[in-house]
Amino acid sequence: MPEPQGRLGDAPAASPAPPIPVQSAIERAVQQGLESERRAPISNTDLERMTRQLRYREAVDQRLLRLGVGAIVFILSAGWLIADVTLTLAAGWGELGGRPFRLDSSVLVAFLTTSTATVIGLFLVFLRWLYPQTNGEDQREREPEADRR
């Protein structure tokens, strides 16, 4: 038989639940790091395999980065050259978008010269980054490593 309550709003006191330990993300990361350090040391073959995986990931990431930057350089250069052609045609016909258009010839020559030089320079910088030149010394140092394998 249930115990009678003294007042209408009183509820029987529930026993407090044991506190649940809450681990923060930092504590979990530290704990996982400690567990990984307690494992057996890595062998040379595992180390070489992990090194190859990291080099492969780096090459893939670098390839994707170069593709993205190449697309941006191409779009920027194409837009710049379209602006050059549009400006040249507008100056020749004397109108742009149905309105009269006139530029002094020195302004037109300066714009076309600097924009062409900028586009060519942009491509050269990108191509040197995409295809870096190696020194002869670097090649000679790498050859003995290839011979050992």
C-alpha cells in the first residue's frame, strides 16, 4: 500500500543518481593518445608503409590544389583577354553597349600592354609552380637511393 503524502504537491524524494563522468573531447583525445603510446613500437616495414601512404596523400592533395589553381588562373586570364578584345573593338567602333566610347590612344596602348604582360607573367609563375625545375645536384642525390632498392 502506498505511503500517504503529507501535502498535495510533495513528491517522495528520489535517491540521487550517481554522477556520470563526462569526458571532454580533449580528455578523450589525450586518453587515446596515451593508449596509442602504450602499444608496441612500430616496425620498419610499417613505418615505410605509412611513409609511402603519406607521400601518396601529399601527391594527391598537391595535384588537386594545382588543378584548382590552374582553373582559377585560366578563368582569370580568359576574362582578362576578353576584356582586352572588348576594349579594343569598342575603341575601334567608337561605341560600347550602344553608347559612344572613346579612349585616348595612349591609354589604350598602356592598358593593352600592361594587361598582356600581366597575363603572360601570371601564366609563367603558374607554370613554374606546376612544373618546378630541379637542380642537377638533387637528381644525383636521388639516384643512389633508387639504386639501393
